[in-house]
Amino acid sequence: MKVELVTNLKRQATKILAELHVSKEPILITEHGQPSAYLVDVQDFEFMQRRLELLEGLSRGERAVLEGRTYSQSEAREKLSKWLK
């Protein structure tokens, strides 16, 4: 992973962004020698957000199963019948 100082980002933003779009590799931005932020390509960020939403949905489903909040197929069909017509 590439690391850039925040001052370099300020001075060379266009160049750094161009490299990011080509490499698709996140860039760690540091301030005073400490990690401050990650710079990521828009498409990669949106992909990560969609993946996170899917994982959160799976987690909610697993929790529902563990807590016994599930329906049989016939119960689910009955509850959803108004949308299945």
C-alpha cells in the first residue's frame, strides 16, 4: 500500500489521484507521522459499501435464526401473499 504525507497530497493532488485511478490501490494519508485517512477509488469504495451491506444483511439473518425469529415456508408464503398476487 502506498503511503503519502498530507502535505504531498496538498501539493500534488492531481498526480496522486491519477496514480490512484491507474493502480486502484488505496493510499494511506499520514499527518505528523500518524495514519490519518485512506484515499480510495470511487468504484472500489462503492463496491466495499455494497459488500458491507450484504454482510450486514447476512448477519441480521443469522441473528434472527439464533433468536428463533424465523417462519416456515408456508407461514412466509401466507405473510407475503398480499405481495405475491
